[in-house]
Amino acid sequence: MSALPASTELHSPASLEEALGLMAHGGRRPLAGGTDFFASLSQRPFRNPLVDLQGIAALRGIHFARSPEGAETLRIGALTTWSDLRATPLPAGLEALALAAAEVGGRQVQNRGTLGGNLCNASPAADGVPVLLALDASVALQSSGGTRQLPLASFILGNRRTALAPDELLVGIDIPLPTSRARSTFLKLGHRRFLVISVTMISVRIDVDNSGRIQRCAIAVGACSEVAQRLQALEARLVGCTVASAAACAAQLLIEEKDRMLEVLAPIDDVRGTARYRRDALCTLIPRALAAQ
């Protein structure tokens, strides 16, 4: 792993206000857990000033909050680690978060890596993105000039690209509280069980009515395009299905209308798998995830 040159300007603010003041000068790089940052350096030197956020307690933790519209949400601080997520009892319907947290690297990475850093790194294979996309999450961005809220789908713009302004920090992730009958899951496909970058991954969330039929459905796929995508055509076709029949319905749709159901995806051929393999794998993973609900 590369070390920072001794001449690197490193700031360690103790408060969010101090950090935002530093970011207001421009040209500074915020550093959260650093698990992706240092690995990405390889042998290349890094000389930009760094703002290490680890000392800011206000950016860590999970609590209930209110959206600007007054709806109850779960607020996850940007510095909340994957281990924090695994250890925290979450409301029904958010099971996918804990499942994804258990799949991120090894224990060392889970102890250090943060949810906010995962989103800002904006890797196409980021484990946190499809889960939060399926849960209709938004992000809170703050600068010394104020705060703004963006849906996650509007925040991640492409491979390693986000809507974060140079003077902003991602301070929190907000998830609308699910209904008592909601449930969710996360599945990840790799070449081994642990410590692997995804070939593809999927998160499914459903809400059911009193009769056991799907009222709302969200299916998000990662590692099959520059940005994780919701399969809205498939989601719409599953509304009204019973939970018991959803997996079979999805499997049939993916046989008969595969191109239409997966048309928003743009998988590539790389060392982990071909585009064709990724699309074929989804035809197994999606029904499997629905069957687990």
C-alpha cells in the first residue's frame, strides 16, 4: 500500500464546522475510512491536501429523524462503518443493509470502511449502492453555505463520479421507514465466498398488503452498469403477485422478456465475467432473492 509523502498537507478537524471551513478553501480531498483511497493510489504519489474526517463524532451513528417533508426516516451518519451497521438492530424491511454490510471485504475493512465513503467512491461494484437504491435512500450534502438533499439516484453520476461539489461533504444517508409488512434482501455473486469484488449483485425490497400481494417492489442491480440501476419494468410487472408466486413470475418474465426486463443495464466483459454471463446470472439471482422474502 502506498504511503503519503511526508509533505502531504493533512488536516484532522474535530468538528463538522471546522471540516466544512477547510473544504470551503477548495482543492482538498475528504478522507473517511480510507479503505478505497489508499488502495487506489498504488505507487502514485498523492499531494493534494487531505481532510481526515475520522475525529468527527457527529458524522457517525444511526438514529430516527424527519425528512424536510416531515416523514419519519432512518438517518445513517456518513462515517457509520459496516461493522456499526451489522451490530445495530434495524427496523423490519431494512434487512438488506445488514446483509450487504456482512459482504463488504473482511472484518478489518468492515471496521474501518464507511457507508458515506462507499457512496462517494462511486465504484460500479460498490456493495452499498444497490441496497440503498432499492430502499429509496437520499443523501444529505453540506457545505459552509448550507445543506441540500439529493436522491441517491441523482447523486451517483457514473464510474467514480458524483454530484458532490468541491466544498461539500456527504454528512448522512436518509432512508424512509418501511411499513411493518416490508422486507428486503441482498445477494452478491463472486468467484469466492468472501473478500471478493462482485460479478453482479442484487437487492430486492417488497411491501405487501393484507392479502399477501406485492403492493410495492424495488429491484436494484449493481456491477452491471456504470451506476447501479433499478429494474422498473420488472418491478411494475410484479406488483399484484403474491409473495409465494413472485419468484416464479419473475423467472418466467426473464425467460420470455429478458431483453426488456434488463434493458436499463449495460454490463461489460472484464476479468470477473462477461456481459452475457452477468445477464444470465441475474436470471437466477432475481428469482432467488424474491424467493427469500
